Amino acid sequence: MHDLSKIINTVKMTQTNIWEQAKTGDTVAIETILNELLHSQSVTVKVGLKHNCLYIVLAAASVPKQEELIKLIRQQIVDLSIEKIQHVKIYAAIWGQEGKAWHDEFSLNNLNSDITVEVQESNIHHPEILKSPSSNYLHDCPSSQQEFDIEMDVWEGETRVTPAQNEKWVDDFSVDTPIDSIWDDDVKLETFLQVGSCVLQLDSPQGLLVETREASKNISEVKFQPRSIVVQSSPLALLYLIGRVDDLKQGIGGLQAGQSLEFFGDSGLGKTAIIRHLSYCLDLHTLGKDGVFSFYKRYQPGEDILQAIFDLFYETKLNYKPTPTEILTALADKEVVMIIDGNQQIYSEIDDFQRQLPHSRLILASGNQRLHGNAVSIELRELSLSEVRTFVTQELQRNLSTQEAIALEKLINPSPESGLCPITRNPWLIKLLTWLVDHHDYSFAKLQTQLSLSPQHPDINLVQIALQQLTPQEYRIVEVLAAMRGVGILTPQIQGLTGIKDTEKYLGRLVTSCLVQNESDRYRVSSYFANLIHQIESSKPIEEKCLEAVRVKSLNFFCDWIKRYKTLPDLIISEIDAIMELLTWGINRCKWQEVLNMTLLLEPSLIRTKQWGLWRIILDYTIEAARHLKDQKTLALALHQQGTRYLCLGKYQSAQTCLQQALEIRQSIQDTGGVAATRVNLNQIPVTETAISTSKTEITTKTVVNQIQNHPNPYLSLPMWLLRGGFLGVSGLIGYLAWSNLTQMEITKEVKPSPPGVLSPQSQPLQTHKSQLSLSRKQIDFGTVTMEDEQPEQNLTIWNHGSSPIRIGKIEKTAKNSDFELNLQSCTNIVPTNGRCNISNPSC
């Protein structure tokens, strides 16, 4: 435990001294502060000092936003009031690319004077700009004698004066210096993270180690302070929009009335476009006085969004992750507008998310309706015939001839006698149709003739015609992007996956064709287009299918990429959508070894960047993969990590369950070091009733019904709990579907921890019993669910993740104990899609 005492001393030193160290010009301290400041921007910072000039290099996966970052950095440097720094130079670059995207500078001698900015564009498109600078730009700072930094001995508390060690890179630095070479491979990451009352040691090979504030009185209370500048979301490119005037008016009316807003509908109908137009035509800041924030990540759970919003408003003076309670308390009075587009993780928790931010509003884009209650939900429809004509006319920049208008109408609205299916009237497909007419030797009449050869699948046939116009290099790029299913990736990644040189040339042509979209230096295909390509792939002979191989290659590529940048967690997290998309596919395809390799590499970055919602998902993936591979050592490590996560978040019963399982596995495989590490964390679980009563914990099992066939009795296993001899039963829970079939259901058993002595982890291990869950189209029989008589209170939660509402028809209590009561709570009503109801056994 001596290492933990060092960590605690580090926390104390960091909290009290790092700001003062930065004021002396200590570049390590300045670098730490700037990295924390720009963490939410996915930017990594390197700092050096030479001749009273502070050099700051910003690196990111895409071009860092110049205006926003300059404002943030300048304000932070001014607040530090560093006497030895007279001038600041800032360079921004993209990982893996030569040259700098832009550079900037300002003087601190006269803070009230205007800043003279020198801007140079990226040499990606203009290689001549940065290759031969006309002046000695890097060495025009005032010269002075050799500077020294004050360094603090972390462990002994002693101060010594030594020459600066982290500024060697500045001596040879130029605008042509490869960005990757500035960061050493052996960069030392933070070795601790404080979470609430716990301090985590992050560098133990046996898993995270915990020491609590109760066990050590050396940890000071953490104080948050508001950031001087809150970075709000910049408007994204305005996408082309035809029609939707009525939808926009309805949405604006809802927002002005204080409601949240949702646009939902099939892929390709323009949900993203209408949300961006809404943000342009309406001053959203009048609706959210504390800011407007956009979240476009596909994989970002609600708790990680809350963490991101907290980081935008508040800062601490140490490496600290606030607890969920601290986050919600800090954000309780905030009035913000959150734009959430395409997020696959938050949909199932959207109701809880809205309750957690009661004064804020959502603007949501989704495939199905997610908002209920005080919200406006607008379903987008296909374009009308007149809107299609307007769209085509504007794309062609000319009027249609009579013959063209007739042929176009036959394509999108064929007569019943023709036997043709109409083309889907969504904006993306109509734009593709227009591109074929405008840039290739096609007319609307010719396209009608070709599509009539396979009249039942006009959308797929139109895409196949478009793909035939591509060069082999362009087709290979489209395959790679289609394998990502709408997630954007960067040019170097596309080049690495395709092996094609001059990738940007081909990407430019693909963007012109509308097959590929480009935004924030990332390229992607629309989800609608990707789905059509996958349908085309499924119809090919097995020897011609290639998307599977592309995805395996992509999974291995990003695995190697994470290894390369393992010391730069913010950079890794900037690519989380691509990584999670590949991992999700790997789970579905049972690529267990590839999944395990990726999750083990990804986990440290999620911990350090405080993405603990995604960390939970990654741990679930690791546990599943390790079990399939029968890798007991990795399984024990993942359970240890999961239990430690629960411990830090105050979910003590779940923590004990996971850590106990990890301990038993480590004992069985004689992992001495692992056993010791897990015992350390088990010993941190509070044992007094007062300590454990503050946290409600969960033991969760998921029963997923992917599809209910028309068979009379499909069966699934439902886990049961039995902890002590005597037990009480709840049986005969019978439900029926009110409309159509059920697709997914989650059953969560929620148990408040027992008083001391009731459950001993050494002598009373958790036991699991199985029974059958029978399902049919009209009826669900949950069988018997056991509740323990010696638990103070338990809850059984039924989640309806299906596509239709359900009604719980009958609940019977079969226990004979007179003091056993059931509180049906919300289970007497209809449970809507993505809704839930609770059954509880109150304290006896």
C-alpha cells in the first residue's frame, strides 16, 4: 500500500501547488493545466519555454478550431500572470500528417493592445506555404539568459532547482517538424484519479487499486470553480433543405413554448439538415441562457454527456472525476439547449436524462419517437412530388423539359399498370438521381428503362448504377466507409485501410457525387447509403463478399492505432465512434479475440478521460469475450475493474458481487498478485449500515428477445436469486401485448444492501438459479421471481424495449408470510415503448 500513500501525497500537492508552480513558469504545470482545459475539445497539448517565449503545440485527430482555442489559451495564460513569459506561440497540427494546420502568436507585454495574428493555412492543400518560411519566425522572441524551472519533489515534499527537461524538443522545432515526434513514446500519464471519496491507482498491472477518504485523512475536499470561458458549440455546415417549412414552424413553436423537440423518421429523410436549419433560423441562446451544446457522437451514454457538460462549466485543480451526485447538483440550475443527433446509447435512457436536467431542453434526431410528455415530436415524411421537382431543378440549375418532367414523375410515382415500385422520395436518393443525370450519360427516361429491369428494388438498382460509375480506387474507398455504417473517419485512416495514394483526390470526386460526405475533416457515407450497400452485399455469392474482410481489417487497424497512441487518451477518444462501431460488429459476429484485444487497449483511455458510461459497456464486452474464450485471468481482471467502478460510484452491493467473483476466480487460478489487489478493494467497501445505506445498488440481468416467431412457446432463461434459506416468492406474473409483438425486454432486480452480518462474502457467495420464461405473441409468463425475506427492500423493474406498448395483466403474491407486501407502483398501467414499471417488496 506504499504506492497509494504516494498517490495521496500527489493529490494533496497537486491541488495546492500546481497553480503556483505554473505561475513560476513551470512548463509541466502549465502543460497539465492546458491539457485539462482543452480536454473537452479532444486536443492534446505540449508546452515548451525558450527565451521568454512559451511554445504551445496543439494536436488533434482533425484540425483544431483556431478562434475558440486561441481565446481559451490566451485567457488561461493571462490568468496565470507568468512573469517570465513575454510572448506566446501556438501551433496546431493533425496527428499522422506533416506540417502544421495553422499557427498563431500574441504578446503579453501589452494586454490591452490588439493582438496581431499571423495565420497560415494547412500545408495539406498548400504545401508551398510552410516549406520555406520567409522569415525566421521561430526565433524572433526576445533573448535572455538560460531559464530554469522550479520542480517539486512529489514524494518527499522538497524543492530543487534544475534545468528544464521537457523543452529539448523546442531547440529543433520548426513548422516542418512531424507532430508525432514531439511526443515521446515513454510519456508518463497520470498515475492517480480521485473519484468522490476514492483515490484510484491507475498503473497497477493487477487492476485499479482504491483507497478511500475514510481510510486516509490526507485527501482534501475537492472544490469546483466555474470556468472563465464556456466553449459553446460552433454552428456546423448548413445542409441543403427543400420543403419542411411546416415542420420548422411547428418545431420553433414548441421550443418557444418551453418544450423539447424531436424529429424522427427513416434514414435519409434529412433529420440532421432540419436541425441545423433550426439552429440557424432561431437564436437558441434565448432558450438556453447557459449555452447551446451539440453532441453528434453515435456512442455516448447519458452519463458521459453529463460529464462533458460539467467539464465545460467547471474545473478543478487536480485529476478528479466528480460523482454522479456532484454532477447533477452542479448542473441542477443550468438552462441549456442540447442538440443530440444520431446517438445510439442515450435513447434507452432519455426519460431519466430529461429528469436529471429539468431546466434544460433537448433537440433530438432519431429513427423512432423517443420523447414523450412535455415535448414536440415531429415525424418527417418523404418529399412531395412538387418538392422533388423543386429539388431536381435547383440541383440541375435549370428548368426541366416537358419530357424530363414526365419521365421524372414516372420514376417517383409510377402508374399501377407499370408494375414498378417508386423510388423512395428522400433527399439523398433524389440528389443521387440528379447527379447521374447531370454528370453522366443518363436521362430520366434512360434510368426509368434500366430500373424497370428489376422493378421491385429501384433504390438498390439506382445505387448499383451509381457504383458502376466509380473507378476501382473510388469503389474501394466507398467499401471502407460503408463498412463503418455512417461513422466518419479521417483521411490517413482511409489511406491506411485502402492502401491508396492520393486519397484526397478520389475523396474530392466522391464528395461531388454526393456518395460521400465531408465534415470536420472526416469522411463518411450516409447511414441510408450504407444500408443499401449491405443489402447489395448480402445478395452476392460468398466468394464475392468483401465487407466482412474490410471490417476485420478495420478492427485490427484501429487496434494497432490505439497501441501507437496509447499515451494520448484524448486522441483515442476522439475516434471512439469508429472504434465502438467496429466493436459492436465484432460482438455480433463473435470475433471474440479481436474484441478482447481492442477492449483491453481502450479501457485505460476511457478511465482517464472520465468516460465511465462507455467504460461500463467496454467492461461488459470484455467479460463476454473472456467467457467465450475461457480466459479466466482476463475475466477476473474485468470483474475486478467492474467492481472497482461500482465501488467508486457508491454502488456497494454490486461492487461486492463483482469483486467477490473476481476474487474467487483469481484464487482458483492461483493468481497471487491478483488476489491481493482484489482483497485491497474489497476491504474498502463500507461495512456499517450508515455507510452503505446512502447508495442504492443494482444486480441486473438482461433478457433480450430479438424476435418472437409465430411458434407457440419460445423459451428463454430468466436468472433467479436465492441468498438465504427462507425465501418469499412472487409468481404467476402474466402479461399480454396490447398491440404487436415484443422485441426486447430488460428485467432489473434492485436490492438495497443488507445490514452488517447478513451477507458474508466469504461464506455466502451469490447463487444463481434458472427457470423458464415462456413467450408467445399474446402472452408473457415470467414464471416465478424469488425475493429474499431478509433484505430490507427490493425492486423488480420491467423495461419494455420493444416496438409496442405492453400491459401487465395480473400479479399474484404466493408467499404465506403475513408481513410480506407488494407495491405494484406503475405496473397497473400500460408500459409504453422504452418505458418501465416497478414492483417492490417494502421493508419488512
